[in-house]
Amino acid sequence: MVGDVLPAPIRVSRAGIWNFAEAAATKLNFRPGDSIEPLVSRLGGRIEYKDVPGTGEVPESIVVRSARDFTIFLPTMTSPGRNRFTIAHELGHLFLHYPGVKRQTPNARMVARRWVDENDVDQQRAEWEANWFAAAFLMPREIFTSTYNRRGARDAAVVFGVSVQSAQIRAKSLGLEPV
């Protein structure tokens, strides 16, 4: 058995990742506001909640054994909106980064942790890519823009099932709010 491998960034532009994420949601028949947990099951994954106090382990992570066998770990103390974004973020690692791991090291598990060494530019970039994926997967540009412009960040957060902070960040990234 080969050891664990970290995700490697694909180095596609933010807009390219947004387009890929929106296309993935469409292909998977995942619509804004849909429950994301059944999608994880349908893809062959499972979600586990855990807290490991005092160990330094962060439960926000994904372990991918194969494209259809993965586990997403979530903490027990976060909000449903935060968990939803984290799940989409981890799916971003699965869709964006696991294919490269599979090509380079076919028998390895990919392990992606949400909090990475701030000096590791490759892991920082992989995290940005997963965040860009999650934002577009959960809040597609066109419908998010329309909802946000009509109803604001708080209502958009409810419609898309994310935190207000996620809705505000998405709005800023789309140029809907001042930076």
C-alpha cells in the first residue's frame, strides 16, 4: 500500500474552476438549496462527524480511497451552513485534485485537510481552488447574482443554505459588493 498523498493544485483560473463547478452541479442534477448529504452518498462517499480535542487533528477533511469511496469528516460544533460549504469544499478536492493523484500514484489515498501550513504554497493554492469550487457549486453565478441583487446577503444565505459570511464572500468575488 502506498502512503497518503496531499492534493496538488490544478492551477486553473478562478473563473475556470467556477465554470467547472457549475457544470458539475448541472451534470449531477444538484440545484441551489438541494440537500448535499444525499449527493455525497450517491457519489459513494460518507460523512462522519468527529471532534478530537487536544490532538491538533482538524476534522474538516476528506480521505479519498477511490473516486467512489471517500469519507468527509466534519466537526460536531459547526453550523449547517458551514458544514454544507465544507462538504462542497471537500467535493472540490475530490473532483479537482483526486484525478491527478490517481494518475500520478494510482494506489495512494488522497488526504486533504482544510487547515494547511501557510508556508506551503501548493497546499494553500489547492485550498483556494476547493473554496472556489464550493462557492460556485453551491451558489451558481447567475442565480446567485439575481437572488443577491433582489434580496441581499442574508436572504441569499438562506436560499443557498450557506452562512451569511459565505454569501458575502461570494458576492464580493462576483463584484456585487465593494471589496
